[in-house]
Amino acid sequence: MPGFKVAIDGPAGSGKSTISKRVAEQLNLTHIDTGAMYRAITYYALQQGSDLDDESSYQFMERIKVRYDKDRIYIDNIDVTDQIRTDLVTRNVSKVSSFPYVRKILVHIQKEAAKGVDVIMDGRDIGTVVMPDADLKIFLTAAVKERAKRRQKEKEVLGIQQDIQALETEIIERDRKDSTRKESPLICADDAIVIDTTHYSVEDTTNRIIEEILKKEKYHGRTTNEGR
Ligand code: DC
């Protein structure tokens, strides 16, 4: 039985994961943050001391198991949710996610995870590659300055002070890499609804997406979410 599928794409710091998580909680959907999977592979490769520039370094992906479950990410059943948020991982994840070999394996895992469940999945290529048949596609954007401010606040909560200019530069660079890579770059699907969150709160955007979901007949006719 095909589930109800929502694809959320957008650049770094547009609020995708936070908002997807809220929508999932309120509408009983399974949330999958695909960025966490690319980060997990980056973390593992760094831990192994792999040459990150060499695509063949990632063959370890044949042997390990990556799983996203209830907002936690696991490698071989070890929870690495906190370890994937370091600056070192953030600085390297765009490079790692540009390799077709890495993408092929993760896209396969993501497609399998979406099968038969009511899901909200967020990333860069969800509406275009992972779930081109999604029932609803949303593309979230926000001005760079605002995205940098949000990152700064997130870091403050963790007790880290970071210069806003440095954060802006990092975001611009990651946007550039994610949007210009050859393999499934960040682009807005033709049939996506674009929401600019610059002047919206998390709650506003969450409600806006919920409104769009509730307009869909299929959402009301769905079966229970087997994935939960
Ligand atoms: O959403 P995030 O910032 O945690 O994602 C980390 C990186 O992973 C991002 O810079 C690009 C990559 N990514 C991707 O290439 N495709 C996805 N579906 C999700 C993330």
C-alpha cells in the first residue's frame, strides 16, 4: 500500500529538519532527515582516516548499516546523532555527498525507508530523485543573513560563540557546492511549492505546510502509519 509522501528540500539552514520534525509529530508521519545520513557517512570516513577526495574510499558503505529512526541516526546500531553535528563534519559533508557512489547507496536506503509508510523526508534531492512521486513537494528557502542568524542561535544553545560573517561565508559556500555538483544538485522541483521562511517563525511555516497537507485528499484516505 503506497503511503502518503511529503518531500521537503532546500538549502542549509532553511529550517527543513526542524519544521519536518514538527509536521511529523503533529500529523503522525515518519520523519527522515537525509542530511543526517550524509553527515553519518562523513563522520565515519573521518573516523576511519579515509581519503575523503577518493571516491573508492567509501566502499566501507557496503559493510556498514545506516539507519535513521525517531530522529536519531545510527551506524551499525551505534547512535552517532551528536557526533555528526561538529564543524569538521559540516565542512566536509558537501564533498562527501557529491560522490555518485555515496549518493547511489544512500538514495537506495532512503527509497526503501519510504516504502509503504506515511513519510516526510527532508534533504536536497527528495522531490527530484528520492521521491519524485511525492504527494506534496515543498522547497524552503530563506535569506542567507537569516539562515546564518539561525545557525548562530543553534550554536549559542550548545555554548559555542561564532562570528555571523564566518557563518554566512560557510553557508554561501555550502549552497554553492550543493547546487553546482553534477550528481543530483539542489534544485527546486517544477511541481514544488516554494516557501520563503525569512520572515516566518518555525510555527508559521509548520502550520503552512500542515495546511497544504490537509488539502490533499490522499492524506485523509491514508491507512495507519506502519512505520511508527
Ligand atoms: O541538511 P544538512 O545540512 O544536514 O545536510 C548536510 C549535507 O548533506 C548538505 O550540505 C548536502 C548533503 N545532502 C545531500 O546532498 N542530499 C540530501 N538529500 C541531503 C543532504
